[in-house]
Amino acid sequence: MKRFLMLAFCLISPIFAFSQYNFFKGYIVTNAGDTSVGYVYGRESVTNPKRVRFKESLQAETRQLEIEDCKAFGIYKKENFERHFVKISQSTLDLSNLPLGVDTASTNESVFLKVLQSGKNVTIYQYADDLKSRFYIKDKDMDVPMELVKQVYLNPDAPSNIIENNRYRSTLGAFFNKYKVSESKMILLKDLLYDESGMINMGYLINDEQKKKSTDPVSSLYVSAGANILDTKYRGYSDFADPSTTSKIAVSPYLGVGFDVYTNPAYGKTLLRAELGFFYNENEFVRNIGSVYKSIKHSFKQYNFILSAHLIHNVYNTSAFKAYLGAGFSIRHVQSKNNIIEREYSYDSRQVEGPKLEKMVFGFPVKAGMMFYKRVEFAAAYQFPSPITNYSEFGIWSRIYSLSVNYHFGKLF
């Protein structure tokens, strides 16, 4: 066990050594209009940034620029932001906290707008804060972007009824007419949702451009092979819940298959992982007593199908090397065989069926790992002790240590 822990520590130690270097090739534009190329700190966030961290080289000191100091910035092949002084609606879209009647409150601020789609006619932007996400549009005849407004509120005459005022559709319709988008495409506005994907598609239509396919993988498929170490103990009131009881550490080969889904494919820093695996283990508990009977032994075999889900974050993230931490939950379907308790007397021995073992076991694993060139991954995991019986007086608990090597096949879709 000590060797496992030492190996796991060696695996995750680079994470803490490199976690501060998530800088990507990018640029900033000063108020004077000068462009500086260097490295911009990349961040996955549901809200727009309020400042920029920039380095002229990876070895240089970090400069922090506030909104008033930076006209625009971006990370190549990932995202771009522009500073604009815009009107920002303050009405909520939270269905649990809707106003009675239309809320027209707004503020005017200089913020970094994220560029979603830009072409010959218009640019589509996004701005998200802690309240909600908003979308903006600007063409060459406009000085500042205009918000594409969506309002949701309770009907003052019937407060139990919710009204949706999708003004953004009519606003986009005006740009469709201005830039002579065909009638067949105008129909798409009728059911247009207020989300990033829909707004990007509208930008391509107004700019009369073919939608570009992203080269960033949304998900990837992988296979896994490794070893599981099960440490199983008795607890409570049982003949085996005694310090003199020795238990067998079960070491088992592990095989699995899984897939990752990235929350932001451009960065690939945070992902959801699902994995289905199989392993087999043999457990044994022995206690030497030497009074009425010499010893007692409980042994059983288990075939485990385990489905796990993890939230994983790459704390160090480049195309050549990634280091991550993750946590999640698991459901293990267990088929138990040869579940026997054997009591050995000085003159005889007897066997009885062991305590009932659960067929479904729930667990909470944590893991850490490293990936090289988006293909080969080395991972270590620990699953906190989980009960495999359901008795009030005593229980059998098992915890799992895992080491695995995963091979990723690249872009799934």
C-alpha cells in the first residue's frame, strides 16, 4: 500500500509544480491601437473576464491589464474579446425569480464582449455575468453593439402565467432584411433559441458564410487497462471485526472503456468522463482463536462491473501534456460466488454461508493523472470505503486503489 501511495504521489506531483502556467499564444491591443503578441492566460468560465493576464514570453513576468487599459485581446484558435461601452439589461431569466410585469432596468458599462462570429456584415457577441448571458450584434453602420433582448416575466393580470418576449428574433429579422437574407432562411427565426449555438448560426446566415466546422474535439473515446487493489475490512460486532483478524489484499487486473465530453472544446480544460469497467477479486479473512475452535475464515469471490462518472479539470493544459485532478461517483454491480464461512475445531470443521453481500455498491472516487499528446494517459485513483453488506450490527467495507493506462482514439464527434 505504501508503494501505491508513493507512486500516486509521483504521478500527481507535477500538477502542483506546473499549475500556474496555463498561458496560451495570443495577443492584446492597447488603447493606442498597438498589438502585442505573447501569451494570454486561458480560463474556462461562464462569465466574461474583467481583466487580462499577459506575458510577452513564457519566462517573462505577468502583466495584468484592466478593462480601461486594453482595447481587445484573444487567444489564437480559441477565443477573442473586444471592449465596448454597451447597455446591459438587468432583467432575470431565472424562472424561480421572475418579476411581475416587464423589467426594463439596465446599466451602461465598458465590458469585454466575446466575439462569437464575425463577417462582412455583422459581428455577434456574447456577454455573461452572474445574472445571465446576453447576446449583442453590430454592423458597420453602428458605433456600439446592440443587445439582442429576451424578456421573461409574470403576467400582471394573471401572475400564474409566464410571458416570453423574444425581441431578439425581430431584431435579427431586421438585419436579415437589411442584408437580404433569403425568405427560406428567415423561417429559422421563428423557433430560434436564445443560446450561443443559435446566435452563431444567425451570424453565418447574415454574413452569407458557410459555417466553419470546429477542429476541437467535443468528446473522445478511450480504452483502459490497469490494476485494482481492494482493501476490505470488517466493522462492528463480528468475530472478524477484531485486530487479530488478517485480511487478504485483493489485486485484480482491470479493463475498461470510456469517453470524455469537454465543457469548452476550445480549451479542453474541464471535462465530464464516463467509464465502464470490469475486474475480479478474491477476499479472505482469517482469525486464529484457539479456544472452542482453532480458527474462523470467511472467503468469497466477486465479479465487478463498475460504471463511474467524473468531473475532471486539467490544472496544467497544453497540447503536448496535461495534468489533471478529478472526483465523481461510481455504481458497482457485483456477482458474488463461494461466499463461505469456515469454522475449524480441534476435531472437525464446518462450513456455513457467509453474510449476504450487496449486488449494488456505490462509491465516491477521486483521481489524478497525466496525458501525453492527447493519446496516452496515466492515472491513479482512490475510492473511499463503501459498505458491501447491509446489516445494522456489523458491516464489510472495501476501498479501492487503482492504477491505469488509458489510450485515447481522438475526436469522437
